[in-house]
Amino acid sequence: MKPGNLRLQLPIYGSASVFSILLLAFIINACKKADAPLATTNEFNADAAKEWWYGSFKKSADYFKIDRNSPLAPPLGSSIKKYPAWKSAISYSIGRLQIVELPLVYETNSILLPGMQKLYNTPEGARIAKSATHKLMLIKKADGTVAIRTVTLVPSPEYAKQYNYDISHISLKKLPSDFSGYQMIGGWDENEKNILRITAGKPDKKLKIITAQTLTRQKVSGNSPAREACDLVWVPNLVWVCVVAPSGDDLADQERCREQGSWVEQGGSYELQCNEEPGDPMENCLATGGNYEDCMCELYGLGCDGGGGGGDDPPCNVSCQDVDFSLTPESEVISSSVGTPYYDAVGNYVRKDPFKWFFSTNRLLGWTWRYKSFEETEAEKVNGVWKFTKVTHKSQDYDGTLPPCIGTSITMNSATDNILDNGTRARMDLDYKIKVNVICCPLCPSAEKMGSSYVAWPCSQ
């Protein structure tokens, strides 16, 4: 059943003049945050970007992160894999920013349809969602650092029909003057940077879309003395689950992914419709004293890391008792890969297989983060059968988002490996302690909880 519109009292912070000052301060601070370093080159083209991508970024922890609280993220439990289509990359400059733009293919394609409530659960809604296009933007700044942005363009029904539901011709360097629809900008982790309504090729409204989980948090945490009435308008969300694994480099492979799968209705999120200043947000930014590059940072999230219209973090108002988080042990497999076989020094045919799994789900104040473990097995082929000979715990990390001003750490007390059933299976047992603390309150006590998890998996043949 489709949810109806709601009305919610949300906090605001100060008058319009104060907001202008805070906005400029936010622009400056946001654009100073650190980006990934890049070796000095004269030109940032597709080859240089690809070298940086595989040589640096893909090896970093940031490559594996996902913001599950973002309305742009795929549903919990679905694939977060996405593949750059390097063969279709183009490069250009905007001011002092050097940009490489290329298509991006998602295994789980999540599409919001703002302003299209009437298309919920209709063939036309599915056609609009399917016609949406994803782009990856790698932006090299003058200081040599690189910012990553994912951009989704969702056409209006009228524009989609005009171009036969194919908008693959559009480049973000300059939107067509007749384009109408929505531009959704996120980080590689799908953290929302900005959602813009586009009319006649120009942004004319900034949208704020929140998930049901965020809505719940705001209902219980709003404590500002100044309040403003906001309407909550339901936004449909369609998810296309691809049943093939695209490489991202093969156009035919991308087409198979677009054709082989199924749409799943996700119920949607909510758009906050509050009182706002009309007009082009870019022109409004320039009118308040921002220069062109600052306003690109503020409006599009381009050229700066962590900023771009997402808004300042909420003030630190977490009390000491709020760190009493929940810990649920689990054993969900993320991936089990097969390494490349080779002959070792004594002539045995061996391989090393990476394995990843979630071992703990943690919740606090409506926020969720999950710890994952990285293992490596060694296997040997004997008489035509692969068998495990060793399993090693390599490291651990977490996905998800913590509440504002909350920090977490983990201590691995033990990681016990076992080879089972004559090498046909491996098992890893983890005993650990997770700690949560209030960053902005050094005197507040922290919370610690112990957990134990295990997982077993077969040796691939």
C-alpha cells in the first residue's frame, strides 16, 4: 500500500542572514577536506584516471565503504558492486578542475522518482527508471587531489518520451538546454551530496530526500527552539536487480545487465518540502559572494570531498547514556573468490582464495553499522580435487554510518582457524570486543560489548 504524505516539525538554525554566513563557512571548510592524492601529471585524462583508480583508490578502504543511510544506496542485503565503463570515458576541464567522466554500471540499480508518485507501480514508471543513466566523475583539483562523484540523471516523463527513453547521449559537462528531470550526486560510498531538480538544462531547486530510518531519528532528536513546518512527500523508489555480473568494460555486457533482471518496488523515501528561496541555486550561491569553483563545490559536490549540499552535521547533542548500543553476532557471506592457481617452490599446484563475511551488526539511535572480516585460504590440488590447507584472518573493517559524534573501535581477542572434513571446508571463529564512545565528550564513559561469531565455507572446485 502506498504511503500518504506526512507533516513533520523539523528544527531550523537561524535567520536567512545567519544562514548565508554559515553557508560560506561551510563551503570553505567542505572544500578543504582531504581528497585522495594523485601523482603529479600534466594531463588528467582517462588513462591517468584509470591508473590512479586501480593503482591507488581500488586498494584503499574507501573503495569498499557504503553509506546505508543514504537514499541513494541500494537496499540492505543487495549488491553494492558497481563497474566503471572505461572504454566510454571522456575528459574535459571546468575552470581549474580536470574531469574524467564515464558511464557507471550497478549490479543493483536503485532509482528514486521524485515528483512522479502517479507512476508508482506502473509500466511507465519502470520505463523512466530504466532510462535513468549513471555517471562516474573523477575530478582532479589544482592541488593534485582527486574527488570521486557518482551522478544519476533521471529524466522527466516528457523528456524521456521525447528521446525514446534513451538519455545516454547526455554529458555532465553541459546538460542539454531542453533537459528536465533530476540530478542526484553522491560519493563513491553513495553518501548523498546533492539532489537537484533540473528545468531547461539548469538546476532550479535543491531537494532533500530522507529514508524512513532518518525520518525516525529526526522525530526524536529535534530540539532547536526555532522550528519550521515541512511537508513530507512520498517518493517512489524502484530497484533493478541485474542477474548477470557486468564487467563494466564491455558494452554488450552492460546491455545484458540492462535486459536481464527484474524491477522490485521498494516503497520509497520522503522529500522534505520546506519554505525555500526560489530561483537557480547556482545564481543564489554566486549572489551571496561565492566564486564559481566554490559554488560548484556547494551545489554539485564537485571538486571537494565530503561537501556539496549535504548540509552540516547535526550539533553534538548525544548524552552519555546514548552509547548503549546493541551488538548482534552474525555470519553472512559477502564474497568467496577463487584465486589464480600457480606452482609453488616445491612443485605443488596451489592457490590463495580471499573470503569476506559480516560478523557483527551494531545499532545505536537508529543508525546501523556492520563489521566485516577478511580471510585468506590456501588450497592445493591433489588428485584432481582442491582442498584447503590453511586459513588466515587478515583484517576487519565496517560498513554503514555511525551517529554524529560517535566513534567505534574493535579489538580482536582471537581468530581461530580450522580446516574441516579433510580440507573440503574451512572455518573461522572470531572473539572480539567492540567499543563505542562519544567523541565530543572525553569525560563520558564508553560502552564495550563482547561478541563471538563463526563462519564455515566450502572449497571451490
